[in-house]
Amino acid sequence: MEALFSLLGLLVFFAIGAFSIYLLIDFIEYLKKYHSKRWKQLSFERLFGISQQDFFFYQFHPLKFIPYLFNKVDAEDATVAVYKKRILLSLLGVMTMFVMFFLGSYIGV
């Protein structure tokens, strides 16, 4: 029975993580489409000399994007604030599940 709970917890952990990734990709696409000026501030223009259209993943500055994500003040539309809140809540869920299952099993609780 304990193995079933561990498996279920692991599946929930990965589901919340996948949902967080989906939200981040959707938010980045929204920024690229509706707030192109902000996206240019948060992304590399040509990473390693390759343009953004030819890259497989999104070229954003992590040191600029993460503070923008955690910034509470939004001068933009309400949709950006909703995206930020959902992403932060899903990341909080991932961190909570990490503490519950991985650190709990490491400590032996």
C-alpha cells in the first residue's frame, strides 16, 4: 500500500511539473505575440549566432526572465498577471511535492 502512495505521489509530482512547463510555454508564446517589445528585452537576439526562428527552444535570459516572473508590479494587461500567478502557483506545487516525497523519503519520515 505504501508503494502505491509513493507511485501516486510521483505521478502527481510529474503531472504538476508538466503543467508548469505547459504554462511557461504558453506564457512565452503570449509574450512573443502580444508583447513583442517586452519579449525582446527578455530574450537573446541571436544566441550562438543562430536566429530565434531556427532554434528548437526559446532563447530567453534566465537572469532577466525569472525576476520578471516574480515581479508583482505589472504595467501590462491583466492576462500577464494571471499567467504569472498560475505559473508561480504551479511552481509552488512542484516545490511542495519535492519536499514531501523526495526529502521526506531521504529523512525517513
